[in-house]
Amino acid sequence: MEMIDLSRLEPQETLNHTSKGNQLKWKCYGYWYKADHMGYEGLAETIVSALLGKSTVKYPFVAYEYSQIKYKDRVYSGCKSVDFLADGYDLIPLEKLYRKFTGGSLAVDTAHQGEIKNQIKFLVNFVEQTTGLQNFGQYLTSMLEIDAFFLNEDRHTNNIAVQYNAADDTYALCPLFDNGLSLLADTNMDFPLERSLEDCLKAVQVPSNRSDAHFLLSPRHTLKTMHTSMFRSAHLIFPLNI
């Protein structure tokens, strides 16, 4: 396992906040490093990406590698990944993109669309009309399928993103990324290791106290039920050819 000393670097400010706090993240020599914050996020990222490598998923995804990170007087477990941004491109979360063009909140306005299928259509139509990207619906369907399968607690409009090149005003899809709160990785709060697996599976849910997660879950729904419903709705509208 790699051990890297990042004590001379300051953690990067990112927009991919979770409802459970924010991981320490660093960019170094073309790699991103993320320290575990709630449990075994780095291990979850590594396992999910390794299993995706054995799957038939049609979209590129970020490959993560389990690592240890020394920062000042502490050693963290975590993971590293290659910076996936293409030359000249910036990462634009959908929440930021929507705010730029409308001044509003994508998560809030999406939640106001009523049924899940209408929420998905609203989000996809905005992205495709704004960016010119085609088949974003199929991309989102694939993402939600992966989230449902791996019990990802943390999918929201700040970690669904596109790449943007200001020089020629073009957009590109991102590889699928950010599955750190999958596989019951939050052992600090919700899924302590002494809790039974059965109880943990019953308790998994998307956080509902986030203003940018409201379109993903209301407080009554478990993640398994809601993501499965979202995936089925997305698949009916934007079917995957797999």
C-alpha cells in the first residue's frame, strides 16, 4: 500500500460536500488524494471501481487505489485517483451550472417537479439543453443503477458534474465518480461495525437534510427503495443498451 506525505500541501477546497462533513482532499502530481472521514470511504471507492472494472458498464469511471496519507502529525487511510479532467477543462457540478444560468437551485427546482420521472426529465432536459450533450439521460441511468447496487448514500447535485472548456465553450461528460459512501462505509455514525448487517441494510438512506439532496429522497424512503425507483423511472425514459 502506498504511503504519501502531503504535509507540505494544503487541502483543496471542493464543491462535492456531503451531508456528513467534507473529506480532506489534496491534488498532487496529477493525482487526487482523499482521506477517510466517516469510516472506510477509500476502501469503498477502491472496491466499487474494481468491481466496475469487471462489469459491462458502458461509461468510463474513475479507478481508485487504496492509500495511506500522512498529513502533519496524522496518518489517514484513504484513496488516490488520477485527475480525470481533460486538458483545458474545469469540473462544473450541476448545481453550480444551474445557478449560473438561472440563479436558482437545481435540487430545489427539481424537487418541485413532483413525480420522480418528471424530476429526472427536468434535470436531464436542463443539462442537455444547456450543454449540448446528448444521451445524458442514459448516463444518469447508469449512475443511478450503480448507486442503487452499491448502496451509495451520497448522490446529489454537487457530485453529478460535467466538464467545461471555456476556450471553445464546450462540455463533456465526466467519468462516473464519487462512491465513497457506498457499502456501509460510514462506520463512525450510521453503521458502526458492532451493528448487525441486517440492521445496517434496513437503515441505509440518502440524507434528507441537504438542500441539494431533496430531489433524491424524502424522509420516508430508504435508499434501496428510492434509488431503485429512480433507476426504474430513469431506465423507462432513457433505457440503457446493455
